[in-house]
Amino acid sequence: MLVNSCDTFFLIIKGDKFINLKVSSINMKFFNYGRYSEDYSKLKITKTYYLAFRDIPQILHKLVNGKKALDYGCGTGRSTRFLKKLGFEVIGVDINEKMLEKAKRLDKEGCYSHIKSANLDLFENNFFDLIFCAFIFDSIPSKIDMIKILKEFRKKLKSKGAIIIITSTPELYFHNWASFISNFPENKNTRAGDKVRIHIKGTNIKVFDYLWYDGDYKSVFQKSNLRVIKGYKPLANGTEKYKWINEKKIPPWFVYVLNKQHYDTYQTENNV
Ligand SMILES: C[S@@+](CC[C@H](N)C(=O)[O-])C[C@H]1O[C@@H](n2cnc3c(N)ncnc32)[C@H](O)[C@@H]1O
């Protein structure tokens, strides 16, 4: 199904028709977040998560023109509602229907759709000004799957659009944090592509992610013909209201901003 504008898309997806846009069941290759959807729907952008989103408004202001946004892997809609508050016309997509049901419950007027991994056939090519992707790439099991997703992003992004990817640093799995317990002994002897364990504090959410390094991400961006225009690792500065554990000295997140220009070298910094 092709859509001509975001408005058309909103009409298509509203109300009962949302249900009609379901596609076949989850590809079990990817972790099934459904059983944690209730807990996930209560998570806020606070503590360690706050750091991941802290600089995004400034980045969007500087680097993104236009308001049409896709939130890829929207889960229960936390990141989608964040973009909406910043004034974007945003559509959240995810492979998990249970997560999407919660997103819809929390944002009744919102636009959410079920997809298969790396399949954005719902949208025309060159459609989005921004493709946002928060906490997805650390749950992707292989570089081949990442490249499939990134190539689809490239197709659906306008020529001057930007992609923002927030994902875990390897350090996230070797230390403890205000929001996570993750220094499990079995995480220690892991290599790129291995499963790593992480628990979200104050919830029942206990998941396995995949360990990927900056170099792994760089290589998949390059193979997908995407250029990193900004890559950095936010650190807390101590003025925040949270009781940090390692966040002032060890960065838990990578933030990458990509565009469709040819790949170039870049520096990873700690702050914007
Ligand atoms: C950790 S949640 C993040 C949700 C949201 N972005 C947020 O910031 O709260 C990860 C979500 O990614 C979805 N996901 C995992 N693999 C995916 C894939 N290959 N394609 C699309 N979504 C995927 C999961 O179903 C889950 O809802």
C-alpha cells in the first residue's frame, strides 16, 4: 500500500483500520518484547534513558528540516510520543503487536503500524525527513539484518533527511547503571555478536541483547551507503537530578546521525 502524504497515512491507519494493517506474526529471530509490554509501557525517559534523549532536541533543530518522521521499533510508543512533543508528524512501526497495542492505548490519536523487520512497503520512497530508531540495533542479531533495515531506511528517507540511531555501547553490559543491572559474570567473556544479559531496574524486564561495537555499526553504515554526520556518546555532567552510578565517566549509549550522502570518516565524541 502506498501513501501520498502523512495526512493520508493518518486516515488509513486510524480506528478499526489499524487492525487491518496487521501483517503475519513476529519473526522469532528477534527478541519477543511482548511479554514485557505492560512493564515497558510504564518506562519513562528518566535516569540512564534521559541521557540517551538529552541532546536529541538540539540535534533535530540543527540537522533535520521538515516534520515527517518514522519511529522505527517504536515499542510502546515512548520514543514516538517524545517526537510528537517536539512537533513531528510521527508514525511508529514495530514487529510486535502487543507493544503496539500499548502504544495505541497510551496515545489514542497516534499513528502506529505493525510491520515485518526491514519492510517499510507501507510508505513511498523518499517520504521521511527523519527516521528515528531508539534501542533497536542492540537487539538485532546479525549485521546482515542491520544492513537490510538500513537499506530500507535509505530508500524511505528524503534526499536531505536524517536518520538518528540510539543504541547501547558495549560498556552498557559490563557495568551497572541508574536504570540497569548488567554486570553479570556471563557478559564478561563476550565478543561482538554475542548475547548479553540486561535487567531494567524496578521492572520485571530481563532481556538478552547483542553486543556490538562502534566499528560494527560503522561497517554496516558504510555497507548501506549511509554517512555518519555525527557520532557521539553522551555522558552525565553531574547537574542532573539523578543519582548516577557510572554515567558521569562511562558512556552507556551511542548516538549516530546519518544521511544519504556518501560515507565519510567521523570522530566519536563524548558530548555534542
Ligand atoms: C527496547 S524497545 C524500544 C522501544 C522504543 N523505541 C523506546 O524508546 O521505548 C525495542 C523495540 O524494538 C522492536 N524491534 C526489535 N527488533 C525489531 C526489528 N527488526 N524491526 C522493528 N522493530 C523491532 C521490539 O519489538 C521492541 O518493541
